Amino acid sequence: MQPLASAQSVRAPLGASMKAHVLVKPGTIVFRDLPRPEPGPGEIVVRIRAALTCGTDVKAFVRGHPKFPMPTPFGHEFAGEVAAVGARVQGFREGDAVMATPTAPCGACFYCVREQENLCDSVMETMVLGAYAEYIKLPARLVSTNVYPKPAALPFPVAALLEPLACVLHGLESVTLRPDDTVILIGAGAISLLHLLALRAMGVGRVAVLGRSAGRAENARELGADAVFLGGVAAARDHVLTYTHRRGADVVIECTGQVEIWEAAPALVRRGGHVVLFGGCPPGTQVRIDTQRFHYDQLRVSSPFHFTPRAVRRAYELLIRDDFAGHALISGSFPLRQLPEALAAHQHGAGIKFAVLP
């Protein structure tokens, strides 16, 4: 593992092949020579300068993923430099440093017309995978919507946070937040800490983190959490009630993707409060709710998915701010060949996120 560093720009000509990781089946990654992509009209090819490990990729590696049919190119959080530009591309040229998300909506379907672009009929089917590689090709709809210039002072690994931060900000759009609110974040992984940084930037009064790992709890403290509670939701409930004058939190955000935590999260929220079920649970699972509590205490619940172009724009504006501590989420780096080691380090909590550097 190597410390985070800001890479220097190096131009490389396009050639016949590139190195890339392919997820063949759960538990099996193959490092292959693949054809280096060439851009079509409206497309660009990006030379990857940093790709990030994430919980979604770890879960896909361990158990598979319904949106990642295998074998599949692997990795989706990235930043890099434009290596080739297709016809009719405007605003980008070879050598430009860029940051991007792996998807963009079609702009014309039922959901896009209603500004629910995260639910676009084809947004997941056209998702660009393959960031754990030397190069990646971005389709025209993505180039025209969700690709941004990377400021020179912003390290490539931090720029690669654009996609997960966009997901976080999309989820927070559903919540009416006040400066005097108390927010409880369940989980102390990367997504929870991104929520913490975003809530701090939005001026929310008190943010507490509930986690199981003492190491991750210390990360939360260093990033500005007002309080950290260790243990499961049931064990922490008394602490949360004491912290909130016996009312419960104004907002509770679940960031683990575990069914039992989905079911337990409402116990921490006040009457009239809002529960955000952010983490995606395994396919086919179900949750039970206390219908009396939901109805008579008028709880609000949302379960945000993915992001919209508006959320991407807000994430970009936040990432390029001098006071946004995105660098604190990058715990180190691995060379491209050592992707399995990077995923293992992420899975076992050796850090928050790791940069994979071609």
C-alpha cells in the first residue's frame, strides 16, 4: 500500500491493447490484456489516473451483483485524462483532466421527462464499467451530461469521489434539513463519512455516527462527528435518546444495506422524523415495519437510489471547494495489478477507501 499522492500528467498514445481487471465470477478477478477502446462520435476515451474501491464493488466481488452480469469489466469510480476524442465532441480535448460518473440518463424517457433521471429506463443498462483498467470509453450521453473538468489542485483520487458523493447528495434532496437538526448516521464506512462531510458543508447542527468498529469511529471523530456510539442499533438506542433529550433524532440515515438495520433504524428517530434507508439490501430480502409507529408518529421514510444530473453538479461544486475534506477518505493506494489486495483491505476495514493507480 502506498500513500496518497497527486500524480503527474503523462500523455500516452493509443495502441492495440491495455491492462484491465475482469470480474469473471464472485471471488474471481482476472487481470487481462484487452483491446484499447477507440472513441466513436460524441465519445471520449479516458486514461484512468485513479479508480477507487467501494462497498458496491466489494459486494460484487464477494457475492455478485444483480446489475453486474458476469464476466464483466470492473470498477466505476474514477478520474483521469482525456486520451482520445471522437467526432462532434465539444468542450474536451486530448490531455484534459476530467472527473465523471459512470452513468447518465437518456433525457427522453417517462422518468427523465419527470426529472427522475435516476430511474431512467436505460441508466443502469448503459452503465460504464471497467475503471480498474488503464483506459475507459465514455458514451456520448455521459460526455454531454456528467463529465466535468478536474481542477489542477484536486488530486485524481479525490476527484474520483464524484459518483458516490452524487449518490449521497441525491439522497439528501428528499430530506428537509434545519440548522438545529440532529442527524444520526448508522454505519461508519465511506458512505456514512461522505454523508458526514456533506451534512457539515450544509450547516446541519449536530451529526452523530453509530458504528461497530472503533477504528472507523475514530475516523468519524476526526472528520467532525459530534458524537460516536459503538455497538448495534438496539444497544445504542439509550445513548441516542439521551443525546436527543429522549425525543430521538430528527433524521436517521441508514448506510449499511443490512435488512436488520433497516428494520431497527426507525427506533432512533423522533415523532415526525425522517428515516433515510440509503444502503441497498441483498436481492429478495424483505423488511417488517411497526405500522402503528409509522402511522401515529407520522414517520417519513425514503430509500434513494443512484443520482440525477443535478446531484452530480452539486457534488462537483462541493468537491472542488477548498474546505471539503475529501482527501481524508482516501486511506492509501495500490498499483493496478494489486486490485484484489485493495479490495481485501477495503473489506477488512484497513482504511476507508483505496485508490487503484494504473
